[in-house]
Amino acid sequence: MKAFSNFHPVVIFIYFIAVFSVSMFIQNPVYLFISMTGSFLFLCVLNTIKTTIISFLKYIPFTVLITILNPLFSHNGATPLFFINDNAFTLEALIYGSVLALMILCVIFWFKCFNIIFNSEKILFLFGKISPKISLIFSMALHFIPNFSKYFNEVLSVQKKMKSNSKLKLYINCFSAVITHSFETSVDTADSMSARGHSTGKVTNFGRFRFKTNDFILLISIITLIILTYIAIVADNTKVVYYPVIIFSNSGISAFISYISFAVLCFLPGIYEIKEDLKWKYSISKI
């Protein structure tokens, strides 16, 4: 069930922009932990808990790699843990690397949610009038990525049943087959669009979306929460300095309100999905 996707595309887009603006640019671990938890809950509701956990576990080696690589290349920090070729492996660089890894993981998980909620129809509705070609390319790209992954897994499952000398050769053959299939599909799509008269006349747009009272309430809620979140950020009340020593600014009530506001913002879609799901199950039980 994807009840959150029933809101107006403009409201949903503003919501994701608000969440991304904090998750991508604010290097405060409290915000990032809240963002990660909110995106994880949202993805659990959109998919399944098992699928989300498996997806999360797949990214653990990636996050560990980023965490370790940062102190190997950045030797700033006042607390050396050990030395490699006279270069310090510092605690501050290690913590900063873990924060960067968490930030990237947050963005990935929110993009997964965005890809499920924000389909190509909504993209064309939002940007079709502004730039029809760019919106079409972007919507096709969002559609292409999951299809590419799905077809790759199908080819891989078939190839595994055949004898192969090595895993490298197996994956090369699968990748080659998928790329060939993608090119052929692209040519077929281009021919189909050309036959239907694409780009030969004036571009028209159709939208079945209407701005309702619930959309207005959600929009006001998002704007209010993100303003409350950014008040402390702009005032540097939640600023974190990692070099040369870690300094964590936490200016009382202002920072607390900012954290709570961002938490409500991040957990809002997940809670709404759970509420609608329970409402639906209750309605079914009454039949």
C-alpha cells in the first residue's frame, strides 16, 4: 500500500526536497541518524521489512569502506590511533568518515523511497510544461534502472544453471546480454515514439491530479517543520566541527526543537502509511 503517493505531486516533491536538503548537506550525526531511521521505516512500509533489511545489509561493506578510506587519505585530527608509513590514522578522521558513510546511506534510502512514490506520471506532470524532453528522459531513466536490475537478475539466474568457468565470466556474460537487450529496447522505443508522431507537433499535458484539503494541510505541515528545523541550523546551534577536535554544538531548547521537528518530518510518511494500512484492515474486518 502506498497511501502517501496519493498526495499531490507538488506536495510530495516539496517533501523530498525538504528531507534531502538536510540529509545531503548537514553533517550532524543526530540529523543523519533521524533521517536514516525515517527512511528505513518508510521503506519497510513501502516494501517489506525483510526486503529492506536485506537491502540495508548489502550496503554495510560500502559504508565500512568509506569509513576506513577517509582516515587513510585524510590525516587531520588531534587524536592519532596509529601510524601507517608515518601518516596518522586519526580518530576524528574515522568518525568523519562514518558520518559521510551514513550521509550517503541516507540519500540512497530516501532515493529508494522517492523512486517508489514518485513515478514517471508525476514527473511528467510537474516538469512537462517546463521542459518536456528533460522530464521525459528523467522519467524513462527512473523506469530503466529497476528494469535493468530485474532483467539482470533473471539472466543471472538462468546463467547460474549453466556451467561456467568463473564468476567473472558469468557476470561479464550477464552484463553483456543485459546491455544488448537494453540497446534493442531503446531502439524499439525510439521507433515506436517516432511512429506515434513524437516531437512533430505541440506538446500537450494531461494531469489527473487535483489539489485537495489534505494536500494543503500536508504542505503547511512540511513548511512549518522544515522552518523549525532550519532555525537552529542557520543559527549554528547544531553545528558539528570534526577537525582538529570534535566540537558538538548543542544549544539547548533551540537544538531540541530542531531535532524533534526533523524527526516528525522524517517519520511523517511512514506513520501515515501505517495509519492508512490499519484503517484499511479495519474496514475489511467490518465486511
